[in-house]
Amino acid sequence: MITADIEGNFSTTINVPKTAAVGVHPVVVQVAKPSAASVFEFKVSPDIKFSGADKFDILTKYLEPGLYQSAYSTASKALFVTSAVGHPPIKQSALIKVNPDSLKIETKVTPNTLNKPDQVMAVYGIAIDDDAGTVWVTNTHASTVAVYKQSDLSLVKQFPNGIAAHARDVAVDSAKLRAYISASGSNEIIVIDTQTLEPIKSNAIRSSKSPNQAIRPMSLTLDAKSNRLYTISRTTNEAIIIDLVTHKVELIYPLEGAKAPSGVAVASDVNILFVASQGSDTLQLVDLNEGKILHTVRIGANPLNVVWDSKNKLAYAVNRASDSIVAIKLDGKLVANLKSGSYPNHLSTDGKGTVYVINKSRGKDDPTGDRVSRISLK
């Protein structure tokens, strides 16, 4: 029996048996005076032991509070990182240029201010346009994007608020002069001309399971050679393939067994898509030739993002709630489960076998928080 306070709030602690099955379990809550009942989901995540650290060279450095995403520039030979602290009104945010060898900060700027006292246009998602020498970022809470120079991080253009509802990720096709933004607050992918810096169009996406069910695009991954853009919908548990010639949805694959997918990466050389799903604690390998799920691997608690290392044929994924980084082979076998520090948030690669991971913090005194890590096979 649990008694609520005068405002209807209550809390309790339960012991979960060690024998509890991994997965999502329904929990029924019954209320008296007045009589009511509700069902909520309780998730038991897999407990995977750390292993395989001896196979990797790992360097970790403190960077800046509120790290969010990173992207590597081949042209500048630099790692670019976004950070934003807290929730609106946001007063601390940074775009950072990092030396990829030493992991030391080379340049750092505070994004332009809003028309409000002490608030900044916080930066979150990030992508590189090496042909233009620019960095694209999403301003999620302002539902827009901005472009900066790679050389000195000076602002090229701040787009108007509201052009991409809750803009999450951005991907750039330098050759085709296109930037793509996942508007996770709607069912759209926004397209911008990277030369004129003007919006071209938006692509609305409809669920294959129910046309009336709301799609919410999350991470983006671009395969410029095959003219495809990949995303996933956290609300409908689907993988979406967009043809970059027609700018239309080419295929939608249901992700059976996945719940709340958020991260996506593609191994274009073998035509396999990787999907990280927070709600099901899984990394799925999808055969893009037939749309079949080859492997569903439970990798930790709340997998958030994934990246493909084409040199070593490994997929790396971060598990936000279990503070871990996993490396998976194409056969679905686990190569390593590495310590990441608190709340790992994002991964990127230089395309030459090195992966960069950034993690957040549990507070200002967190000894493993707000780090960037460089990982490579020995």
C-alpha cells in the first residue's frame, strides 16, 4: 500500500529479481479513492560485462560541459564538437574545433545570441561540408540551423527560427550541394542548397504501417555514392530510405522487435543498415537488399547512436544508460564492451579506422563526464 501526498504524488522502491527476464514488462497500478487503474512499461536492460579494452588504443580528455555531437573534417584534419548546457533558457553553448591527435581545443566560439537577455542559439547536431569549408549545426530549440566556417568558426549564416521543427540531425552531400535536416518535431526532412544557403523543399514521410501515425525522424546517415539518405522513426519503429535524386521516400522497412529507435548508420559496401533503439536496448543489422533483419543484438541500456568503421568492419554504438561503448562485427558478434564515462551521447569516425566518442556528465564534479575519447584498434 502506497499513500499519495495532497498533490497526488508518490514514490516507491521495488526490488527487481536477478532472474527477471530482459525486456519490457507491463506494470499495473490500481488507485483507490477515486478508483482508477493504469498500465506503464518497466524495462529490464541487459547487464553486459566490460571486456575487450586490451584490443584498443583509447585516449580520453575533458572538453566542455554539455557535449552533444561531433563530426570529423578530412580537409581541416580536425574534429568539430557541439555543446549545450541544460534546457531553455540556455545560457551556455559552444562550437568547438578539436585537434584529433591531442584532443586539445584549438578554437571555440559561443553561438550568436537570441533576442533575449543572456540566452544563446544553442548548437546540437553537426555535419561537415569539406568542399565549402563549413560546419553545419542544428539549433534544436529554435527549430533551425546555422553555418560556420571551419577555419575560424565565424558565422556564415544563421537561418530563421522555425524552418525545421525541433531540428535534430544534419547531413551534408557536398557534391550535390545539399544539406538535409531531420525535423524530429514533425514528419519532415528539410533540404537546403549549400551554395545559395536557401531552403529548397521539405519531404514529408508517411508510415508504412499506418498513414495516420506520426513519423518522427531522428538520426541521419548519408550514402552519397548510392544517392541514399537513411533515417529512422522513433514513434513508428521504422527505417526510412530516401532517394536523393528524386528526393522521395524509396522504401520503408518495419523494424520488428525495435522500440524507440534513434541511431542509424550504413555499411554501404555490404548494404547493411545498423539501427540503435533505446526502448528495446538493441542494435539491429538490416539487409538492405531484402529489408530483412539479419541480427538483433541486445547491447546495453538505452543505445542512442551508432557509427560504421568501414576500415575495420566494425559498428560502434553508445549505450547512454549503461555508460558503455560496444563494438559489433557484421555477424552480430560482440567484439568489445568498453567504458565510456557518463552518458555517452554520440560517435563519429575519420573514415580511417578511428572513432570519436563524446559523453555528457552527471554533474559538475563527475570525474568521467564531458569527455571526448579517441578509439582505434591496436
